[in-house]
Amino acid sequence: MVSLHLKDIVKRFDDVAAVAGVNVKIGKGELFFLLGPSGCGKSTLLRTIAGFYDPEEGQVIFDDRDVTKLPPYKRNTGMVFQNYALWPHMTVEDNVAYGLDVRKVRGSERSQRIAQALEMVHMAEYGKRRPNQLSGGQQQRVALARALVIEPDVILLDEPLSNLDAKLRLEMRDEIKRIHSETGITTIYVTHDQKEALSMADRLAVMDAGKVIQIGSPQEVYRRPANRFVAKFIGETNLLEGTIAGRDGATTIVTTEIGDIKTTGSEAPGKVWCSIRPEAFRLIRNDIPENGNTISATVKGNIYLGEMEQYEFESNGITLRVVELNPLEAPKVGSRIALTVSPEDVVLLK
């Protein structure tokens, strides 16, 4: 396994900077995600790491080795593509062996490494089949085996689950995490799916317009987004525009259209945005708790989903989205109810 340093990477296509000065350090053995909307530059950055694209500026460093000018086959990276990229006329074993054949690995070592790779992805009994005899999930397992068989320093996954149905995606998430845990190989995973990133990553980088906006653990990025883009892209949030009104002991008071909101965050005086996740709200059915923010709101609609209830409330013309886990009986549409949110769950953003 190796560490990576993507140092001030710039990649342009004509006059467009698809990657604009990205600087990221990835530790040995990390499962690191590049997350962002379509067109943000994440796949371009991954292909630059692989050596398929040459950056106009910056360096790709594996440990202390500058590999920026090395061709892909000299970087010892295993790539897993969105569309599997399996040879239809070859058997599963021959597809897995492709990287070994390029490296001129022969004889018993070749057979042993193919068997080990297929065993690792639970496809040992499918070695003689062809790709068109496999399901989408099985084909992606073969693509993973092909990446693993060369014993890479880094595995690169480019939207590997986007062509699978919801059930298979969940299964393959677990499989990829298991394989990463067993091998310890440094892995970089590109996706636009926030739930994939939050449920799998050791750390993640959120990208937009060719730039890295925030790097951190899933918990850090979700609970303390760097700006409004991250807050809206990672999960769902309520954004309330406000103005810093002053301090009250350990809390900051923000004046908003739904009233004064207390927060433990701190910003310079002026305009701010309060980010409040839907699950941070509580419906008050009995006594109003002390020290929280209390908001009077009207129930506009609700959706019951078993383990949770999704609500839409309105307060002073502002729509609030609220999630209640393990829900009790829902208040009637049109009724008034008090909501509360802890100051610790109100994040201030510029």
C-alpha cells in the first residue's frame, strides 16, 4: 500500500479547467472518496491519478515517488470502471488474467493468482463462464478481481455501482468494504452518491467545478459542512438566512425570518446562513425543553415510511423539512405544533 499526494493538479480540456488546482493527501490503506455532482472533475482527477490524462500543472506522488510522467502500466494501479469493461469473448479467468498477461506472469503463479482473486470476490466457481452469462453484480465482481490480481499499490474505482439496481448496490457496498478491509490496499472511489460515500468512506473530498471544497470524515462533512454547497449536496438541510444579533453567554443569537435562533457557532457580525438538518428538529408534544430553540409551525404534509416520518412545516412563510425517527402518531395537516432544535445542531455558514 502507498500514500498519495495530489499536489496542485490542474487538468484542462481546451479552455476549460476540469480540475483546478487540487491538493489532496491520502493516507496508506485509506478508503478515500471523491464525491461531487456530474461534471465536477472527480473522474478526470481519478484518470489523472491512473495516468490516462497528463496534468498541465502539478504532481501525482505515490509515497515519495513522483509518477506524474509515468504511463499507466508503470504505476501499478488497478482500475474498476463503471461499465465493467470486460472482454465479451473471453472467459472470466481470462478477463481476470489480462493484467498478468501484460506483465508476462506465466505458469503456476498465474493460475494461483487468478484463483486467489476470484476467491476473494466469491466468484471461484464462475471462472469458465463468459461475461454475458453473469449478472451485473457478478460482472462487477470480476472487474474487481481483475484489479486485485495484479497486486496493485492503489485501486481506483470510477462509479462502480451506478449500473446496478438498489439491492445489488447495497450488497456490493458491503463487498467492497470487506475486500478493502482484507487487503488494506489504498483505494480511491469516485461517486456522486452521497449515501455510498457516507456509509463507506474513511475520509472523503467534496468537489465542485474542478475544486475540492472540503475534506474530512463522513461525520465531519455531514455535521459541519464548509459552506452552503456542501450542506445541500451532502444529505438534506434547511437553510435559513439571518443576521448575527449578538451573544448570550456561550451562544450566538441569529435573527431569522422564523425568529431568533441560538447556535454554538461563531461568525463575524453580518449576514449568515443557519443550516439545520431535518433530523435535528424535534416535535414537541408535551413540555417544551429548556435551552433549545423553539419554533411555532403549521403542518403542511407528511409521509410515513415505517422507521421514520417525513414532515413539511411552514413557519412565517418559510418551509421547513423535518424527519422524525421511530415516529409517534403524526399531528394533523393544518395543525400548529412547536418544533425545537438544539443550538449545537445549528451550523453557521457564510
